[in-house]
Amino acid sequence: MPDFPWEAGVATGIGSLPGTDIAEAQRIVIGELPGLPHLPELPARGPGADIIGRGAGFLVEMPVQLYTGRWQIASRPGKDMRRTADLLERDLDQLTQQADGYTGPLKIQAAGPWTLASSLELPIGGRMLRDPGAVRDLTDSLAEGLRRHVAEVRKRVPGATVLLQLDEPSLPTVLAGRVPTESGLSAYREVDGPDAATGLRTVVEAVGVPVVLHCCAPGLPLQVVRDARATAVALDLSLLTDLDPLGEAIEAGLAIFAGAAPTTPAAGGRITSKQIADRVQTLWQRLGFPAALLPRQVVITPACGLAGASPSYARDVLKACSEAGRRIAEV
């Protein structure tokens, strides 16, 4: 089994949390997820804190701007880029302070190249996805920007083992050729699996740290994840329909960040750590793998980001995931 950079029975968050107070968000993450904390994202702060604006902020020599409510490639950096950079700098300053002395794995997140390419618009109109050359430039720019971001986090928290999570909610849509054009009457050409994996692998190889590829949309292409040489895949367990590809990926050494807790309270009340642990253990048994491998190869998470949850539920679900991780490690 591969040697993963986390201890057995840990849990983590996907990324986003409710609210606008980054100091409080980081206190919650470090307190509730001591085995694998992450740098929280707070989309409620507005443009530049959203997944596309924040992700585009990592691009090198490829400035963006907000134009009629959408992020677009710009000719020069402007106020939107300054706001994005300022938000990230505040986040890193808080991380430096609150993770002082921390040793262990630490996860950071950013939008992946295919989600950015399917969302960012070209200056002449249309998504970047329409132009394969523009997508390659975007991917190279993102790879360099995330390499620098990883280096900055390492400098600020020198005891941490940094993991990078690439958020690719649009990947299945890109592969299926279902990203709509501006008119909505047609869609951009589909991207084949090998090309998608090549783009992701460009980023994976550039950053030089373990990469978790996250997608909480239906139709997650596990073969693309494996071909991209990711260390782990983060997915929503409720969307699994075919267990065979997952079993093959696990057997090949891929770690699973198992989204086992709902992002909002279910009708029957708040989920318990026992329910989360039971769900993960049942899946593992159905896959037929030895129980001893579960706490090392699986990290427990919420099903997706928690930006839409109440602050109290977000804290409770992170705590429940952490307790569920301890449960599966004790079996």
C-alpha cells in the first residue's frame, strides 16, 4: 500500500465554510480537524473569494476581471485582481498565526484547469474551452501559480506537509461535451479523457506535492484521475452508481476522500459520527477490501463544501467527521 502523508483515521473538510470571518473559520478547522486541517474558503466574502475568482487569482501573467458578472481574461491587472490577492493574503496571514508550530499534513484548495477553462471567458467572447491553445496556456499558468502558492504555504507553515486539492466540479461536463455556449443553443466540443488527464498531470507534476482531485458532480471519471497521477480522489458517496471503477482505483493505490456526511441537515436531524463511520465501513465491505486498509486509505469528509450550511451545522459536521475517523481507526 502507498505511504500516504496522513495518519490513520483522519478527517478533513472539502474547502468552503459559511460566513466571512477567516480567523474564526481557521480556528474551527484547526480545532475540529487536527489530523488534516485545510485552508478554509469563504465564498460569502464575494468576488475573489468564489471558486473561479480565487482560482483565477493563481494564474501567472494571465490577469482576469469581472465583466457583466462573469470572470474574463483581461489585458492588465485591475481592482478585481487586487481584491482577490488581498483576500488570499489575509487568509495566509491568519494561517501563519494560527498554525504556528503545527507539524503534519495541511490541505490547500484551488480550482483545476478544466473548471477554470469552462468558466473563464476570452476577451473576444466565449469560454476559454473553445480554444485548445488558450487552455494549454491557462494550464501552464495555473501550474506555475500553484507551484508558487505551495511554496508560500510551506514557507509560512514550515512544519506542514502540504497537500493540494484541485476542485474540478465541471470535469464530467467538459468530458461529455455539455458546457453550453453563450447562446445556450449549442455546447463546446467534448474533451477526451487522455487530453483531460494530460492537463491535470501538468499541474500535478509542477506542484511537487500530493494532489487530491475533487469532484462532487455525477459521472466522476476515475480513469482520468488515475492517469493524472493524483494521490487521492475526493467524491460524494451518494453519487456512486458503479463500484467497480472505484474498487479498481483503490486496488491501484488511489486514496479516497469519502464524502460521507451531508452538507445540510437531513430531515431526520443531524448526522452522527456513528452513522458516518457505518456508511464508510459498509461501502468498504461491499468493495471487498481488508478492514485494516480502510483507516489508512480513506479520509472522511463532508459530501462537498459547507458554504451553504449554517455555522453551527458546519462545525458539528466537521466534528462528526473527525469522530467517525477515530471510530474506523479503532476497529
